[in-house]
Amino acid sequence: MSAKLMRELTAEEIEEVYRNFSAYVNSLSFGYLTTDETMKAAGADLAMLKHFYTPQEALYIMDMPKDDFFTPEWFADKEDMDLAEAVELLTDLAKRGNIYRELRDDGKIWYHNAPAAHGIFEFHAGEAMDPSWLGPLFGTLGTGTLQICYDAGVPFYRCVPAGKELVKDEALLPEDDIFEKLKSHRRFCLSPCACLDAVRDNLGQHNCDHPKGVCLQTDKMADFYLDDMNLGEEITLEQAEGVLRRGIANDLAIQTTYAKDNEIICQCNVCHCGILPALKNWPGDAADAVTNYEIAFDSSKCVQCGTCIEKCTMKVLEFDESGYPALNGPCIGCGLCVINCPQGARILVRKPEDQLAEYPQSVWETYRIMEDNRRAKGALAD
């Protein structure tokens, strides 16, 4: 049955559409919700959706498959509309960052819905950002979404060491060797950091001096950013490597999708990134899968200078009663404390084989795994 509106909706009906749309977005990847009744009553969880989607667009998107790509032909048949009309509608939604699309090697264009993150929020970075929806969005994230995002079996982001030399015996797994992985990609986009731009430029919270221009999209995701949304700038492999090196020098951890394709490569710090504070404050069943490495510490080499404490991206290192640095929270295995230790007292060690992650091929497969895990534990209805 077509989702096309046949009459003008009442205010109550429009509100119901957005409530249903919010529930639909919450069913994608690691979710999107607030558990704060005051925030919900104020419509905080609807602000971003209302800002970018009309009620009609929300209805159309709720008709799209949750976990599969689809073609314009499928959508035209589903909505009982002319193919040209379907192509025009889907193209417009994609170019506005409201859904994702990709051009396949066979020349056909396929579409996919967009979760709240990485998706709707990031796809509207840059000029589209506005405190009118960012404030309520951050309220929603802080009172719900970020509390559950690491409780979906697998994480969205995983952290990779900042260099092979930071791992004992250089036992860096091929899928975690980010600088080698860069060479396998054909295209790069340097995109705005949605978290940093939102916090610093739009909400006026200047709580760090970390550089901008640190987020990368690769291959088909880069195509989408550059060709469809006109968001970010195209850079070369050498420039992409330079971006990562600059981030490391500025105490940023390298994170990438929990997938072999590395569609998204971000550089983060707990001071402004949304996902790292979530791990620190609400570690769930996905927390251990964030890294394949753990820190080995040689106290005989440590001079108790505190450099590692200062450089820790998660701010989970602190002096213990003996004056040595000790973990008080989740380590993401970024290796920045290893790089900056003047005495070589720290090294990353690969976890045992039975604790190593097995990544799906694409981030879209990761989302499906998250949803299956949430459904299995009763956190997501069928």
C-alpha cells in the first residue's frame, strides 16, 4: 500500500507520524531514544527529525526496508508511483542527506535508510547544523541513545592502534593496520567533524583545542559525501595519511567502522566526541570489542612523570597509591600513551585469539548485527 498522503493531516496526526518515525529510527543500528520523560514530553527526540523530514517523507522512509538496499524500481512499485517520480524523490532525499545512496559497479543506483548515527546527524554536518535541533538532539543522546549504544553486542566504532610499532612484536592484525588499509581505498573525502562542529561552533562549548578536519570517508561513502551531498572535500591518499598523522600528533585516537570496508575513519577524544564518553560512562556488552589490544606496563621503566595520564584520549589513567599510572575505566587501545611515554614503559599487546573481533564486511552489515542483538535481548520489538 502506498504511503502517499491523500489529505492534509491534523496537528495530532502529524505528531503521531513523527512519533512513529522516531520509533522507526530507534529500530535502526544502536537506536535513537530518550528515557527522560520531560525531554520526551518537550519533543527533544523529534526535533532533528522534524527539522529535516516532512511528514510525507517520514511516511515514505518508514515504508523502506530496514536492513536492505533497494532500487528506485522497487520503491516505485511499493508506492504505486511513476518510476521518474520515484527517482526524483529518492534523489532529492539523498542529496539532502536524508537517506543514503550508492552507485554500484554495474552502474545501478541503490538506496538505504539512514540511522540516527552514523547517518542523519553526520549527513547534516556543516552548514545544515543549527542549535534549534542540535540542542534537543544532544539532550536525546545524553538521556538515552548514548546509554545504550554499547549494549548492542558489537560497537559501531572500533579503535585501531596509531601504528604497527606500538604493538608488541608488531603483531598488528591486517584489518587493524589503518595506514596499510588506506592504500586499498580508491577515494577519500575529508568531511566536517559533526561532533566537534556541533559542540564548538553551534553550541558554543569550547572545551578543547583539537583541530578540525580530521574525519575521513572512503570509497562509496566518499562518493556519497562528495557527489551527492557536496559535503567535504576530496583528498589524495597522501593527504589522508597526513590527516591521520596530524590527528595522532594532536592526541586524537583513530576510530573506524566495525567493518572491513572502513567506510568511515574518525579521530576522536573524549572531550568532544559523542561515542567515547558513552563507552566511558555506559560500557555495555560491546565494550570489549572496541579494541583487539590491551596495554602492558613495565613499572621498572616508569619514572612517574604522568605524560601517559595527560595524553590518554579516554582520560581513564590516573596515579595509584604507589604513584604509578593505573587504568580506571575502559582502554580503547589507541596507543597514544605508548607513543608519548618517554621511557618506553608501555606497549600494546594483542589479545588472545579467542578474544579477537571478526568484522563484517560493511557497516550496513554491522547495523543489522546490532539490531539482531538488540532484538534477541528484548530491547527491540519485531
